[in-house]
Amino acid sequence: MNLEGKMLGNRYEIIEKIGNGGMAIVYKAKCHVLNRFVAVKILKDEFTTDEEFIKRFAAEGQSAASLTHPNIVSIYDVGNEESLYYIVMELVKGKTLKEIIEEDGKLPWKWSVNIAIQIASALEAAHKNNIVHRDIKPHNIIITEEGIAKVTDFGIAKAVSNSTITAFGTTIGSVHYFSPEHARGGHTDPKSDLYSLGVVMYEMLTGKVPFDADTPVSIALKHMQEDPNEPMELNDQIPISVNKIILKSMQKDPNCRYGSATEILRDLNMALKTPDADFVFIRNSDEDFLTQKIPIYNNVLTEDKKADNSENRGKNKSNKKQNKFIAFIKRHKKLSMFIGAILLFFLAFGGTALFFNLTAVKDVQIPELVGLSREEAEAKLKELKFKFEIESEEFSDEVEENHVISQDPEYRENFKIKEKSTIKVVISKGSEIVKVPKLSGLTQEEAVSMLEDLNLEVEIIEETSKKIEEGIVISQNPAANTEVNSGSTVKLTVSKGTGIVQVAVPGVVGKSEQDAKNSLTALGLKVSVANEEDRSKDNGVVLKQSITAGTNVDEGSTVTITVNKVSESKNATINVNIKNITGGYDTSDTTITDNKKKVKVEVSVVSGEGSGFTKSDIDKNGQTSGTVTGKGQVTIQLKITDNSGGTWSQSHTMNLNNDSAYTFN
């Protein structure tokens, strides 16, 4: 059945299939209510025909949904739609532990113990909520991309074990990881999960399961009847403490295993600290008491009979009473032997108990030694019958000289170990004095490395500088050759260069003036505009730029763009004051003929583009005006001619874009 694209509960959109297990198919889905990706586990058809199983499935799913723990895959929802029964859970990115074992074989013991601690922590939380997993195996443990172990399928296994085995005549899950009581169909409890955890640890550290055979029944029988090979025999890198933790977890008798996940967590954490210590006690169910030599009661009676016969003669009345008692014993020999055996048993038991009480090594609460002087710590351990050992001496800014910095095992409330155990301590040598080296002029990496070698802390302060290259130490505090305590902080002021951002100048030639400005200012550049006229190009486009495109410049630099500005034809009024220029004529002189009173005025454009005007027969004592038409900057020339051949001339340069008039005087 292809479920991709199907919407479950009007909320979960199936996206793709991501897994296939023994009892369910897992899909990646999107929750459209909370807008997040989830995993949806949909039961296979064969598990939906048993009503009892479905009821347990729903109840256990709801129960498991109450579990909140960083090492447990969270269950968000349980539901059904038509014939589909599903569980919505956290979508975890990573690989199953089984896949990792198959890829890598034997795993490092420390990594394996860390994973086991996370699994045990998940079981501890579940067991405290009265939830037993019943199917702990590497397939149900996901290792995230961050290395976090996540246990999945909580609550489902109980529904399977209580209903499905009967309904289908087969066992769901892998019998390789079943506890003996689970394999024989007996009562399972939290200790069954701890057995399975022991099998998972065995496989992580050896690359193999402890029991294997051709059929599931044969494997189950081995779980019930055979002892596994010790993990150390298959991997000599396994410490003795880890080896014994696995063996204790896999004891056939549940009473000989760890009593709780909390207990195995304690030993796993201890194994990381003291892997070669032999602190794991494994109880053998067949050896509750030490074997004692008990005398045979019949022999005692025989000796008493001989003594009585030799002394019977001449005895007084009291001896006769004794003889009667002996006669009674003879007549009731079996009863006498039974009573004697009981008496001897209790004598032997009392002696054994007394022996254990006198010789047993007591569990004693670990004392807290951190902060005590060496002498105080040693005296305290001696009083409690522990062995005192100095593991090392170290400099410390926080702990006074000759006092305890740390201890191994660490102090924890209600944490007891055997008398005569060794407790190791680290003793403070006080503050270490070091001399700060000269760091100015070094690179940041060189300076930091030197300070770390001297066990000094570093604080970096960046500062712009136009003189000192980026990444070079400008100054330091404290100064060079200053004596400070080890662990002190040295501040380094490091150049981050000019602090000015470099930008690449874009190409703007051919763009409009406004587009060019926008492109340049968007990069933090300033713009200056100049104008030129090129009648072959469109008016208003950029003809050239002062900095070539692609050049890196400082942010804030100015780029000059030259914009094409084609001049338009404009008019200007030119006034000519003829009398002022020519001197005019004497109006009282009657000898001057009329034709000599007249002049010709010519205004022409001699430079630039434009045209002038000409006027004739203008009174020499008067004035005239005309219009010059042109574009942009032009030079105009005035020429006045009279009838007697006299000429006068002037010239003037003007910008027709700006000047609208000019007067020749």
C-alpha cells in the first residue's frame, strides 16, 4: 500500500517511507498543526486483526507518551483511521546501534559504556514510571548525529508480549536479546530489560551476540541453559569492571542481576573512572552459604554407647536415669538422629553467621575530602579504614597549598564502597607563578599558543589600525615580564586592519545617471557628476567613470561619473549701444549728409553653434538689438560699419544655457 501523500487524522501528511520493522512501517510525515516533521509508525495489517492487541497497543502507547527523557524517543500521539493504527513520535536523524555495529564490528569500550549509560538512564526513567520495555535491542536504539542514544518503541513491546505471541504463534522481536524468563514465557519485569541491556553491551564490545543458533528455539534454550563466553575472551581490550558488569547483567537468575537501572548506572560510571578495579560483586544463586564440615550424628551416638557400657556398673541412681535416656534413644534412633541433625545445623549456621559477621568487609559511606588538608584527609580515611593514596600534585589558584583538589571515587551522598578500598586524591601545590612574555608584534595565533603553554587565559580585544597589519598584537595587559598566577587572564589587543571595508567598483558606463548613482551608493561609494556632450550617445547616459570597473577601493571612496548632456538651442537678446561704441556724430553739423549718419550692425557667432543677426541703416547716435540663437557656449562678434568706411568691432563669449542677454557698449 502506497501511503505517500495521505493525511492521517487531518493533521499528519505522509511524505516518504523511511523504515520497515517486524511489526510496523515507519514514515516521515509533516504535522500541519505544529508545523514540524515527525515519524509515524503504522502497524502492519497482520497486527490489526486482534482486538485485544489493539486495546493494549493504544493503552501502552498512551502510557509511554507520558515519558519525557533525553534518551527516549518521545511519543506525541496514538490514533487510528479506518484500518490504519499508528503512533506519532519524534523524528530522530541518525543510525540504529545495530547498523553501527554491523558497519564497525567491535566498538571502543569507553564509547560503548557511554552508550550503555544513556540506555540505562532511559530505562531508569521508564521503570520509575512502571513501564518495562521488554524489547531492548540495538535495532531499537538510535544514535543521533550528535552521538546521543535514543531508545524507541517504549510501551509497544508490552502489548506485543501480552497478546501477539498467543495470537500468531510467533515471537515478535529478536530472541537474541531475550532474558531467560522472557524466552520461557514467564513473568518479565525491569530486571528483564537489564538482561537485554547486558546482551546489547556484549554485542557492542565483541561484535557478536552471546548466543546464536539455527532456530529461535535453540537460541532461547541457550539463554535458559548455557553460560556465555566472557566478553574479555573475545576482546582483550575490555576492562575487568566492564566484563563483570555484563556478566552480572546476564545472570540466569533475576535475583543475581542488578536490582535496578540505578545500580547498573552506578557501576557503569565507576567503570569509566576505575576500569581496572574489581568492584562488581556477582552473586551465585547456588552458593548462598559456605560449605561446612558437619559431623555424623550416628557416630556420636555410637561413642556415647560405648562410654555408657563401660561406666554402667557401679553407677548410682542418677546413672540409671541416664541409662534409661540412652535406652530411649536406642528405641527411637531415627527420631534422635533427626533432632541431632537439626541441632547441628543450627550450630553450624550460627557459627557461619558469626564468622561472616566477624570477617565480612563492610560497606562504608565515602567521605568528602575536597578542601581538607593532606593530614586531615589521611586521618579521616584511616579512621574509616580506607587506604589513602596521593595520585598527583597540581598547581591550583582555587585550592590552598597542601589541600585536596579532588578525590577518586568522588563523594556522593549515600554512595558506599568496601572498607580497605583505596581512595586517591590530588593535592594542591598552590598557585603557580609565571612570567608574562613579550607578545607585541606577534601574530594572534603565536601569542595565544605561548600563553596557553604557560597555563594562562587569553582575552582578545580587536582594534582598528592603519599602521599595524591585521592579526598582529598591538599591545598586552599585563606588560611583558610581569609575574602573575597561573591561570590568570592576559588581555591582547589585536589589529583588525584599517577596519574599512573594501568594495569592488561596479561598471556603470552606458547606464542612466540615476541607475549609476544607485549602483554606486548601494555599495557605500560616493558619487560626483561631470557633464560632457556627445551627440552620438543618448542624452543623460554615463559616458565614463573615474575608477575602472572591478577595482577594489575603500568603502566611502568617491567615483566621478561623466554624464552626456546634449545642449538645446536657446535664444539670447544682444543689445548694441552704437553711439557709445562709434562716438556718434555732431547733430549741429549741417554739413554731414544723411547717408553718413547711418551704420550697418552685424552680430555673428564665430565660435560654437549658433547664428546672429544683421541690421542696416541704423542711426549712428542710436542703439539697436537682435537675437542670437545657439547651443551651449558660443563666442559672438559685433561689427559696425559706416558709409565713410569706418569700422568698429567687439567680441564676447557666453553660455546660452545660462545667459539670456548681453549688451555691447
